[in-house]
Amino acid sequence: MKNLYEPGQPVETTVVAVANDTVFIDLGLKSEGFVDKAEFTDDDGNVSVKEGDKIKVYFVGSRHDELHFTTKLSGDKADNSLLENAYKNSVPVEGHVTKEIKGGFEVMVGTVRAFCPYSQMGFKQKKEPAEYVGQHLTFRITEYKNEGKNIIVSNRAILEDAAAQKLQHLAGEITVGMTVTGKVTRLQSYGAFVEVNGFEALLPVSEISRIRVTKVEDVLSVGQEVTAKVIKTDWDHERVSLSMKELEADPWEGTDKKFPVGTEIEGKISRVADFGVFINLAPGVDGLVHISKLPVERNTNLKKVYKTGDILPVVVEKVDMEEKRISLTPVVSNEEQDNAHEYMKSHSSDDDGETYNPFAALLKK
């Protein structure tokens, strides 16, 4: 058994049992290896592994005919031969950041001195150099020369690997089409960020509701719990997009029956565009009065005539369920109707046989 593994050799295995001070692992040889339980225990005494978990460990040596493994080499295990093997096999090592020196930090790995450049300390969230001094951190040996007299280590490499593994795990947990629940962490003009399983996903303002949302803060707040559908993932760029709108009932369902052609309704102006005025008919359903139907002259600035929130009586002219569009026209007032009737009477002799439209004729005046 002693000759089956070389010091520093990586092994991917399964946890067989977690005992008092030991985590036993399966070696596939009708025998077991072990890892010190302390390597998986946090400051509060919580153990991060359980029976059946897959883990990656590195061979350290034999102890009382038992094979000893570790998740990282610590000071008491770090002689030169093990450090060289750690370099060759990319075994993580535990180091103590003793001081800041020119270009980086001095790191003691056991009794061996190593150097960590500034660029290789930390990852996304950089701290002030003084904050690293005194800490015990995990490193990867990136350079090993002169029989261990010149060693360069990287903390960043370890953190990058951990982040990559976390993303790989999340990619299996957060997939397009699934429904997730998370808490709003930040609000921006273009949407809200929602924490889902420790990952910040974006909920665009256009995906918050089927009802038009102008300001995110009007409908969401930091700390609020929301349920949304995953509509897009891009793990290469660490981006996930969510939609609350996708989980809402489609407000357009049955709209053609609710607002058949000819329906008169007093709607509130929801938006004024250069080409017309949008009227809200029901939550999530807007219709358009095109500028050509409005009683204004050509090139009129509609925003100076109509204001959001104003009430405008309209008639449903056309409903396109496939495109989810409703065309509206302003309601002709009683006075206009009376004028039209008078106009029709006074020009009855001009009838050319075609169906007469008093409202169209009125508009032609």
C-alpha cells in the first residue's frame, strides 16, 4: 500500500464516513484512506462534507499503515520533497503572510520562505496590502527553483479555481426555464440585482411586470424576496437574467372579447410618443391613438398637448391579438356629432350614391 501513491499525488474520491477527528475516504482497494476532519471544519465547528460527497485530496504519506491524505499541505507537512511535489501536482499549500516586501509579500510555508506578488494576492475583491499581513491563506506554488530556495506562490490561482468550481456547480443549479426565489440586493435604473444561491442575477426593468414599470424603486426594494423565471444564462461571462413578468398571467388573454371593435372607454394616457398617444385600457394592456387620428396639426409636439395621466375617451378601432396591438381613435363629442348631422342634411343633394360617413366628412373640412 505504501508504494501505490507518490507524495503530492492527487486523488478524486468519495467520503466513506465522518468520525470523531477523521474523514475516511474510499480508495477502491477494499481499504480506506483518511483526511484530518479539521480540514473540513470551520470556526463554528460546522463540517462541510458528509458521507457520499466527492472530494479531491492529495497523498501525504503513511501513518501506522494507513494512507494519509490532505486537501492542502500545511506547515507541519511541508518539507522540500513535498513542496516540490506540490509544485508538480498543483497541490494547494497553506502559508502564513508574514510581511509586505518590495513587489509583494513574504509567505512562510512551514519553515520555507516564499514570495507572493501583489497581483497574485486576492482575486475580485482586493484589500489593502496591510490587511493580508498576518493571515493564514491557501496558495498554489507557481514556481519552484534552486531546490526550494526560490519559490513563488499565488493565492489568486486558488481563488480563481474555487470561483470556477462554484460557477460550474451553479450552472447545474440555475438553468433556463426554472423558477427561483431570491432577495433583491441592489437597484439600478435598468433593473434589480437578485441574489440566487449566492449568485447575483439581473432582473431587467422590462422583465419586472407586464404592467409598464418606469422606476424600479416604485415596485421593488432592497431586501425584498422575489420569485422569478430564469430566461437566460451566460456562465462564460457570469451573467444570469431573470423575469418576474414570465410568471404573470398574460393580460392580453381574452382582450379581443373584452374590448371588441366599437367599444368606447375612458382610458388614462400611459405614454406620449412622437407618433401617437398610448392609452391604458386595463392592467398590462395599452392601445395606441395614432397621431393621424388626433385633432392636431401636422408636426405638432404631442408632449405639449397631451400629458401622462390625462383621461382621454377613445373607441376601439382594431384589435390584433397576434401582435398584441390595439388601434384606437378619439371619441367624437356630442357637439361634433350634431354638427355632422347638420352637415349631412345640408349636403343631402350631393350624395353620390356611396355610403356617407359624416365623421369622415367632418374631418375633411
